[in-house]
Amino acid sequence: MPVTLHDVAQAAGVSIKTVSNVVRGQGSFSDATRARVDAAIEELGYRPNLAARGLRSGRLGVISLIVPDIRNPYFAELADAVMTAAAAHDLLVLLEQSRGDRDVELELLRGNRTQMVDGILFSVLGLVDGGPELPEGIPNPVVVLGEPVPGWATDHVTMRNAEGAQAAVRHLLDDGRTRIAALGALHGRRTGTAALRLAGYRQALADAGIGYDPALVVDVGVWSRSAGAEGTRRLVRAGDFDGLLAFNDAMALGAMRVLEDSGRKVPADVAVVGFDDIDETRYSVPALSTVKPALEDIAATAVAYLIDRIGRADAGPPRAHRAGVELLVRESSSALSRR
Amino acid sequence: MPVTLHDVAQAAGVSIKTVSNVVRGQGSFSDATRARVDAAIEELGYRPNLAARGLRSGRLGVISLIVPDIRNPYFAELADAVMTAAAAHDLLVLLEQSRGDRDVELELLRGNRTQMVDGILFSVLGLVDGGPELPEGIPNPVVVLGEPVPGWATDHVTMRNAEGAQAAVRHLLDDGRTRIAALGALHGRRTGTAALRLAGYRQALADAGIGYDPALVVDVGVWSRSAGAEGTRRLVRAGDFDGLLAFNDAMALGAMRVLEDSGRKVPADVAVVGFDDIDETRYSVPALSTVKPALEDIAATAVAYLIDRIGRADAGPPRAHRAGVELLVRESSSALSRR
DNA sequence: TTGAAAGCGCTAACAG
DNA sequence: CTGTTAGCGCTTTCAA
């Protein structure tokens, strides 16, 4: 029932090959031919069968994006940026969620579904410390979004995590804060985003000659609003602090909520800085200071890396890109609104 | 280079058909055969070519979800629910954004990309008032997420919009508010979500014997935080009000921010209710009262409708489902915290 | 510049 | 219970 190249060729009085050429804008053909073919396509309502094209050419024109949870605003904004970058190369995006679970991540990487796409953009969470025999048997290229996974010879695209955290803490110190808490550490982890942000935090304290107090560093599981709220409750019970660096904005928002509930004013009593610059930081009360990563750069680079690898097994050694970050000072840490 | 059914068949010493059967768990075969085939699959690392399967069977196992903007938390939560529902039927989800633009929506519906999927879940925004020769030529089934599009004979899945808005306004009235503003109306529109929520708002006022004051009803474009903030600025300049129903949570959050800036306390001076129950409403200060739709019900029903239509052109007349809503009273409108 | 023919890997008849 | 055969619609040699 559906219209095929064949039907169009017949209607236009040319060969099937010519129609294929015209459709894809490849090869060469006269203007007259193109016009006839275009007319036939329009009239019959022809649309190429992408499965057939994919089977024949080995390319589907689809990449998949694996994130822990699309409801996390950072990943929603990342997905938006990735879709925009992908569209620029005529690529569609299949979305999958891992829930940050190691086993789900492995399953997603190994499963048959990977056969449906030309390449994978993978925002790793559960596997940050590396996987078992990971890169084996994965049929198509993978680009990691975030810090490199130990043992994986894949490209990765990340951001200046340590520098961002360091700048944030330096800003809090400049503001006169001395007991600065950190929210979102993962002490078991030696690698990955959390480890780097913690390193930046420690570096800034060290530079200021302030000792490291483990009691001010709180581990949480998922980096969600509720985890941030929970972690802050522990912090509030445990001791006193006048500054807080949350390793992402969602936790910072949860934290501000708890601080408010516990009678501490932000920023008067506690100055808060987050990480990611998600949209709602501009509308929270008070507006949240944050470290903003160059998301478009990240997405565009990751897609470019992936395209580079698709259909080219010999594309050379793994590449790395670290996107810039920028500290955005808003009300939650501004000395001005303390008055 | 990739392993095919053929290779597996040869290694297992059976026919290609038998391997196909085993892979899909269809047909019948002895346990011994299954074991031999499974061993060969494992050893060779066989994975089915989904493009070939799709070409042959006419089903790709992928549906697409079109939303205006994934950065809008409501759509992120909807996408999450849809992916969960789809996974239960072994379906993958391709995500696309329309920016709420009519032309982009049409393009998405008509474009070749639709050939890549078995069906489309479409959250309409630009086309709420209907399209031109819309349902023509769209090759695969469409289920509309939201209010029905005039002139389209598609299934749709929506929620009790009018009832939700009405309940919210009734609650504000019960709380003693008398000048209740509405944020997010689209006066040009006779159909769609905005029109229904406005109708519910008017109904509740009418039931209470309160006249309708157009000055309290603000039109905005996109239902975003910034649009909510901007609309509220206009409202604040224009006159006095002690209650506010925002037609979604994002706008409500933007509104609370502006109210705070203008020196009005929420809920003491203005009680605010939103719509959607996005996660951050629980963490805003004050926590936002809202109308919560049954999102899982919506996603599951929409996916079920779509599956029903896939590969069955004669599946009968369009169906409609209206999911329930529930008013969640939190701090932003609670009389308790006014003291 | 265009045409003919082969076959990508798989599933679905139909046999055996 | 298992094997053979014929394409799905397209791209890609290779010729003309």
C-alpha cells in the first residue's frame, strides 16, 4: 500500500536509481528530471522507508541519549541541547533512562536496543568507577557525557568541575564565610563529577588556609531536591555553618527549603551556591547563585565526536573536551541582600 | 562483519528459521535445540538487526513523543511516565520538540522522520484550534496528549481540566479570597487546555455569585516561569487581588517570585494555586498548592491506545480518556500559615 | 547522466 | 518440530 521508490520511478518515467538520487540530493541528474521526479513524489505522497534505508546503508539517522532521570532539570536541559545539536546534523534522538543504576546502565549498553541507533551519548552515573568487560561487544560508538569512565577507551565531554567548585567556594570565602559545607559528596568514589567538585572545594579551602572539616561534607545518594533537603537536615542537626556549596542546583533548592524551615535566613545566616544553572534558579526565593556550564558547547561537541566515530572504526585515540564554567552570583550568596 | 542469523544457524547446526524462532520465543522447538541456539548466540555475540526486522515486519518497536519543550518540568515528568509505560510494551521512545510552534508541529507530523516510528504521541500546543488538511497523509497512528484537536479523528487522552480549575478556585473562595486572578488564559482560543481551565475558573466564581472581572485574567504566551513572572507584573500594576490561579506550576512559581519582589506575602496577601504538581512545588518557599493530574494513568492509557491502533487501520472510532485530578493544598494557599 | 541487478538481515508463508 | 524460499524498500556496484 505505501508508495515506494518504484512507484515514483514509474510515475516519473525514470529509473529507481534516479529517484533515489533526487531524494537524497546525491549523484547527478538534469533539472528536467529532478522536476519530473519531484512532481511524482509530491503527487503520490512518497516518503522514504527509513528502515529499508537503514538496513541497506547501515545508518539509521538516530542516536540515543542515556541519562539517569529526565525529570532532573539538568538532564532535561541537556537533552534539549543535545536534540538541538543533533538536529543540526539531521539526527533524531532516542531517549533512555538508567535511574543511575549500574545494572540498568550495563543492560542499556548491551541490550538489543542499541541496534536501533548509530551511536550513544551516555551520561554515566552508576558506572563512574568503571565497569566489568565494558567496551566489549558494544556494537556502536559511545561518547560519555561527564567524567571519563576508568577503563573505557571512549571519547568524553565534561566540564571544568573542580574549577567551578573552587570558584564558588572562593566566592563564599570572599563574602566572609568561614564554615562552608559541601553537599553531594560521594566518599566511596575516587573518580567522577562528585570527586572533582569535592577536590575543588578542598583546594579553595586549602588556598585560604582553612582546615578541612569532614563534618561539613555530606554524602547523599541521588542528587535530587529531596536528597538535598535530607542532607541539609543532617547538616543542621550536626553543627554550625555559614556557607553551603551544593554539588547541583536541585540539592541547593532542597537545601534552601530546609534552611528556611529551620529558621536560617539565606543568605544572611547561610550563603548558598549551587551548580548547573537550571532555569528555576532564577525564580527561586532567594534566586540561587550557581556555577553555569557551557551546555551548548557540551552538546555540540559530544554530537560532533559521535558523528566522527560513526562508520569509522579507526578514528584514533579517545578524545576529551572540558567545557567552561562560569560563576553566577545571585541573591542566595550576595552580600548585598544580607543587609 | 556483524553476526547474522545465518552465522548462528550454521554454528548451531540448525536452520535460520529456527534461530529466528528461538530469538523471538515464537513457534516451537525442542529444549535441546533452544540450548544449542542460545549457546551459539552467546558465543558469537549475535544481536538482531532491528532495521531488517523493522523492514520485514513493518514494526520498528519505537514510538515518538512530541512535546513543546522538554525543559518544562511538566513535559519532563510526562516523558518519564510515557517512557515507563512504553517500556512495559517493549517500545522505545524517540523525543521531539515543537517549541509549541504550529508550523514545527505540522512539519514534525508530515516529515519523513515519522517513517522511523510505529506511532506518535503528540502533545499539541500550536495546533489546538485545529490544522489544515491535517490527518491526511500521516502514515502512522497519532494519539493526542491533551484536549482533542478540532477536525482530527484521533484518540486523545486528557485530564479533568475544568474540574481541576474549579476546585482550585472554590478552595481559594473557601479560604476567604474574593478577588481571584487567573494567569495563563489564551483569549483567542475557544478550545484546548487554557480554555477549559478558564471555564472552570469562571464556573467557580459564578457558583459563588462573584462577577467575572476581565482585568483579573491575564493572557500569556508560553506557560513558562518567565511568562508567569511577566504576567504577574502586569497584574500587580493593574490592580488588587488576594488570590491567584496559575494555569500551570511553572507560571505559579514565576508569579510567587514577583509577588515576593513586590512586597506581597504568599499566602498572607495573595494565596496562590498552580496546576500540574511538578516536583519542585514541594520545595518552593512557600510550598505551592496545586492541581495534580494522574500522570501515570495518562501515559499508560495513551500508550495503550496507540498500540491498539498500530497495525490495525480499522480500529474503530476515536476514543477519549479524561484522567482524574486532585487538589493538593500546601502552604501557598493554606489559611494556617497566614497567622 | 541514467539504468539494471544484487543483496543488506530478517520474517512469513508454506512445506516437509 | 524444523527447513526452504521469497521478498520487505532501499542503496550500491557496475554498465551503458
